[in-house]
Amino acid sequence: MRAAVYHGEHKVTVDDVETPPIGEGEILIRVEACGVCHTDLKKIEYDLLPPPRIYGHETAGTVAAVGSKVTKFVPGDRVIAFHHIPCGDCFYCARKLYAQCPVYKKVGITAGFEPAGGGFAQYVRVMDWIVEKGVEIIPDGVSFDAAAFVEPVNTCLKGVEQCDPQPEDVVLVQGQGPIGLLFTMLLKLRGCTIVTTDTIPLRLELSRQAGAHFAMNPLQEDVAAKIKELTDGRGADIVFSATNVNGLVNEAIRVTRPGAKIMLFAHTSDKERVEISGASICKDERSLLGSYSASVDLQKESADLVFSGKLPVHLLISHRVPLDDIERAFRLATHPADFPGENPLKIIVLPQEQAAR
């Protein structure tokens, strides 16, 4: 099969590799669509994990084969698969900190080499504990492209649940890339007043479609003044930082009221640093929060939000790219400003499609 293999030193090439064999409790999925996630792109950019690996974890496809002990799925089933599922029994699982569970940290989907998600390949092997609890059937009428959003929607829903916004809250979402727009869609369902920021005009327009009451370019408009206007001078109740541009955490502190919640969602690399005033957290009683990866408790709900159409995730897809053109997919995702005529947003890799030559 064909797969995009990470070789270290930021290098990824599409190679011929062995289709992974499966065990008796495992399934093989023919990958039809896999979203490009910035978490994987950071691993490549910063060489965070030793090569070789095959990344990609927003995976949707068709069951191609099942192991002898698999009874829940049959070949031909259309499915999405989460690459992390916790044990449910450890110290961290008891506290619902699933992403810190040792079993959760073991990636349960691979296209070969050290398991790393594998969705940037034509087939993936799904291990037994993922087959048991981490695979959902895609209903008829739902595209593979849309289904690939279930995992990222889960991660965003987890962050929203942690902050628990109320209808009377004024909430700022910094950044309206694919993740920021998912936050905006989810916040719309909560009924709060939503302010969003981005510097790309199309993303601001999509933000309004997704539910933002005020979509603003922070380089041209006074975001703090608008938030003060909406809150009788207090400041925002919650901020979701959905991009890791330098200075945004301090900006979040500046535009929030005492006692506000600030969610760091895009700061996934140990090489990223944030320097803030301690008093702005301690004396002003703000809560600085973090949320990472998906929650098994929200798996069914996130799938329903996508499959039912309650979240219009199709609005976010800007490009569908064959596997052989994955280098272009990565450039589109990491440097959208370099493609002003194309307006890159969510990039979907299609491993079964052939690149035009």
C-alpha cells in the first residue's frame, strides 16, 4: 500500500509499505478520508518523536477485514476510529483525566512502524482495545469527509465542557482556523455571546456563519473595547485560545474579568513558552486551564453532533488532497497566508485517490 512516512528532520515521503497484518481481535480499515491536524504537523515540524512513523488520526473509512474474534464489525462497515482509548481503571481514569492514562497514551491505530495514528495511508490496523471501545459506525448519508471530524469535535467538546459556558456569558475564541471554528459552533449551542478573532477575512465570514456574534480582525479593530462594551466594562467570562500566536495568552488576560477562565488549547509542544503576570492569575483569581485530546465519555455525543448535522462541519473543508500530494496538504495547513487565493482551512487527505499527473 501507499503511505506518507515521516523519516525525521521534518521529512515526509509517500512510500510503498506493507499493508499491516491484523490479529484475532483487530480490524483493518481502508482509509477513505483523514483530516490534517496541527498536532501531527507539530510533531513533524519539531521532530518530537523518533522516526519512522505514519501520522494521521482523524480517520474515516471502510472495514476491509476483521480478526477471527471480532463480532462487532464486518467487512463493508463504514466507520471512524479513535486512536486513543483509556483503560478505565487507573488513577487518572478515576479522575476522568483520560489523556494522562498510560493505556490512553499507547496509540492503538497504526499503518506500520511505531503506532502513530496511521491515517495518512491506504489502510490502518486498529488494535483490540480500540475495536472494543473506540470505533463508531458512520450512518448512511454521512460522507467520509464529514465523519473525519468526529475526533477533533470530541477534543473541542471536552474543552467546552471543562469551561462550562452559560447563556449569559461573553466568550472570546482566539483564532478561527478549523479548531477555533469548531469551538464557535459548539458555543453557539450553549447560547452564549460569542466574540471571535482572526486576521483572514474568509475565516471571519465563516465565523459569523458558525455562530459568532462579533467576528473581528484584532489588527484593525479594538477587541478589548468591544468586550468591555458587552460586559459593562468587566471583561470576557471565558477565552478559548485556539491558536498559539505569541502574546495571545497575555491578550486573553487583558480582555477578561477577574475570576474568568482561560483555556489553552493550541499549546501542545514542549518548545512553546508562555510568560504571564502571576498576579493576573493569583490576585485576580483567574483560572488558567488546559485540555488535550479526546474524552471517551464524549465519544457518542461528538459522533452525534457530526452525524446529525448539528455542527455544519462541511463549511470548514477547503481542500481535498490525494495522498501523493500530502506535502502540499501540509503546506496549505501550516502556511495558509501563502495561499491567499485558495483560502486554506481544513485539509482532508484522500488516500485512495490518485494524484493528477
